[in-house]
Amino acid sequence: RQEICRRHSTRDYRVIAVPDPPRDRTPEAYGAEVRDWHAARAEAYEIALAEQVLDGETVGLLVWGDPSLYDSTIRVVERIRSRGLLDIDYDVIPGVSSVQVLAARHRLVLNVIGGPITITTGRRLAEEVAGGAENIVVMLDGQLACSELPGAWDIWWGAQLGTTDEELVAGRLSDVLPEIEKARARAKVARGWVMDTYLLRRAAGHRSPHRSRA
Ligand SMILES: C[S@@+](CC[C@H](N)C(=O)[O-])C[C@H]1O[C@@H](n2cnc3c(N)ncnc32)[C@H](O)[C@@H]1O
């Protein structure tokens, strides 16, 4: 983030670091834990804005990828506004999401012609498939939940997209899973963390008949 500011900011700026409140990563009630965490984040940002930002100054919150996908920044800013202690307005500047980079790297159109696309998490994948989803982008999956899926699937997988140690694998899921596991482990060793996203599509010949709309 500091490097982005250094390279691209055309105005004077200063950095205000707000430590992230701690969070239980394996809670029993996921939704409630995340809502509490957003509330704690909103409070921490509010304090920083009140104490460290002057009237009329502009603040930028740097977001990973694009804030429209699995990111809490917009919700947190809305919480601050709804608390009513600070008078703030804001714009959202779009970024490039990992989903867009995945599609571009594999030269993919995410949907089949006229068909729907489901974007979900590893946690919900089995449920979406049971509900009939056949063309699915999966994010936030630390366990490669796709390895448990019944049936024949094609996968287009990417890790550390947009970085110098990007990893890409594509093919029939049952064939390429070992390669994905190896690439995932390699990426984790290189940086100490791994972020991956993938498109799963039920293999041709195994799909339900699709009725497209004109
Ligand atoms: C908290 S979400 C943030 C998504 C982000 N707002 C975006 O636009 O991609 C984190 C998830 O995004 C995906 N992700 C983020 N950065 C990635 C990257 N560089 N390569 C692959 N997947 C990435 C992974 O699925 C990861 O678990």
C-alpha cells in the first residue's frame, strides 16, 4: 500500500495506520463474528478520523482488489456514517478484482452463453452445487473445497494473481488437483500466505440442459 501511494499519489499525503481489531477465524457463528468485527473496525476508523484528520481533508482507504467482492470497507464506512458522529461523504473508485484477473489470465468468459454465474466461498460450495449451480467462481477457500465435489468438473485456478509469483492451472479437476495442491504449497512457501480463486464448470456432457434467454 505504501508503495502504491509512493508511486501514484500526485498530492502530498501522510499515512494513518489503524491496527485491525482481533478476530476469531474459526467461529461457530460466522455471520455474527464478522458483524462484531465490522463494528470494532468502524469504531477504530472513527477514532482515527476524529483524532487524526482535519476538517475538509480527504482520506483514502486502500482496498485489496475491488471493494464490491468479499470486502467490508463499504459496510464499515456506512456504519461510521450511520453512527452520525462524523459528517462524511465518500466515493468508490473501482479496482481490479481477483476474479477479473483470473478470467483474463486464463482468457475466459466467465459465463456460458446466456447462462448464470455463481460467485461464492469455499465454505458454501457444496451447498451451491447441491442447489444446481454448474458455473461457479470460488473465493475464500483455504481448503480446496472443490476436491470433495462429486461429478465431473473443469477448473481454471489461479493463486497470487497479479503478482510476480502468480500460479495458474487449468484442466479436468480430477486430473489437475495434485498439480493445484503443489502449486498452492509452492505459493505459500514463497510468500508465507496464499490467496487463490478458481472457476469451476461442470464438464461438457455432464451439464443439465440449459435454457438460455434471448
Ligand atoms: C477478502 S477476499 C477479497 C477479494 C478482493 N476484494 C478482490 O477483489 O479480489 C479475499 C479472497 O479474494 C481472492 N483473492 C484476493 N487476491 C487474490 C489474488 N491475488 N490471487 C488470487 N485470489 C485472490 C481469494 O479467493 C481470497 O481468499
